[in-house]
Amino acid sequence: MREEDSNWFSKWEEELPSPEELMPLSQSLITPDLAIAFNIPSPQQPLHHTPPHPPQHPPQSTAHSSQPNSSAEFDSPEGGGGGGGTGSDEPARTLKRPRLVWTPQLHKRFVDAVAHLGIKNAVPKTIMQLMSVDGLTRENVASHLQKYRLYLKRMQGISNGGGGGNNSPAALSASCMDPATDHLFASSPVPAHFLHPGRPNSEHFLPFVPVAAMQHHHPMAGAGHHHPQLQQQFRHFGNSPPNGQFEHPFVRQSPQQPQRTPHMEDVESAATAKNGRKVLTLFPTGDD
DNA sequence: GATTGAATAT
DNA sequence: AATATTCAAT
């Protein structure tokens, strides 16, 4: 019984990136405030191929405006143009950054970080540091963590109390549950220890990862530096489970989009923000 | 005062 | 539904 789950998570464990592996992965999520605040000297736009952006509003949020005049590209927090009252003194403060979109990749980093820290130390700040995602805020993590905990709790309930007969590992149950398959959460494996808080037997978590997450990137140390790899608009993807979680091997989207092999490198962002809400989706590059 | 976690709001 | 923001407790 436990051997089975020990088996799967053993596999999972192998995939776990060591702290060092985790660290170097520096995502690029540029904080809007910073971008504007520092006038974004020249983020070097990587020049993606044909930015299919004609009909969209060119500007946007965070970062990267090639145009030096990054003054009022944002809609002011308050009536950007409407009221006209505020006038003009403190722009880059109280700006609302676009909603963060938790992509499967990003979520995976999250889970890995939590796994390495252990439930006890897995608090927003620490997780955030471990993840080392530039621009990711503690609030972002906290919010996600809250939901993640709910998800775990839900699973625990199902795995031992629910139907009765069902006692397989939560991960398994989750996979089998179509209706409740939380898309995002189900896409990454759940550490066994998470589901079994009280299991002295599985006492083998790392002592602690003194990862020096506090990197040396000063906000003002010259705004123009890294390569902003941030994208906006959300992307919809059939996440391809790295290890073995199956999703929907068959179901594919409508016959209009050419199926491209699982290559996510320069993903295109095709988004239909119905609301016009700006969202940030960051892609992990080279890590998975 | 800073963080956390839950409630609440968008 | 998914994130953000607020709020009380630590």
C-alpha cells in the first residue's frame, strides 16, 4: 500500500531540483512599478517574431515599452484620463499590477519550493524567496498558497473519509476525478508528506535549504539589465505533464489550431481578455 | 512593525 | 473561478 505511493513519490523526488537548481532559475517578471518608476531605460526587447499585436493596444503594462516615453502609458489608477484631478505627481505608486497568472510551470516551482521547505516552513515569504521569481510578490504567493492548502485539504478529506472504499493516494484520486480535477493543481504532483501530516515513518525531508534567495539585484542598480522575458496576456496551453500525470490525451482543441508538438519555447500569447484586464503570464525558460 | 492566514472583494 | 485585497491575530 504505502509502497505504491512510496514508489511514485520516489520518482517524483528524483525530479526534484536541488536548491541550487532551483535558484539559478531566474524568472523574469518585471514589476510594473519598477519599470515605470525607473523609466525602463531599455529592457532590450528580445524582438519576438512578429508580434501579432496589431489590433491590440500596443502598450501595456509591465515593462518593455520600447518607447522611451513611458510616462502615461498606464491607465492611471484613478480615472486615467477622466478625472484629471490628480494631475501629476505620484504616478508610479499605488499602481495596480496586472493579475498574475499561475501557469503550470509557475505552479510547479511553487510546489517544489513548498516541498523543499516542508509544510512547516512553507510560508509565503519563504516560498517566494525560494521560487526566485522576479516580480512575484509575497501576496501573490500567499493567495496561491491559501488555495493550494484548500486543495490539499479537500484531497485529504476524500482520500480517507469520503466515499469509504476509496483509499488510494490522493494524487491518484485526483487524477481519477474528472469533475473536480483542479486543472492547475492536478497538473503537478502532490508531495506525499503533504497529505500525511502525521506520518513519522516518512521522516526524510531535507533539513533546510539555506538558499540565498536574496539575490543581489538591486532595483536601482541600473534598471537596464536582465532580459525581460515577461509576457502579458494569458496563454492557454495543454499542459504537458512532465512525469506521467495524464491529462486528456485525446481531447484536443478545435480544428483550427495546428497542433504543435510540445515545444514551449517562444510561446505565443493569444489571449482574449474579455474584460481588457491585463494579466501577466511568465514563462519559465528552460526549466521544467 | 512585519508576516501570516483566513475572510472578503473584484 | 482565479487573484487581489483586507483584516485580525501573532
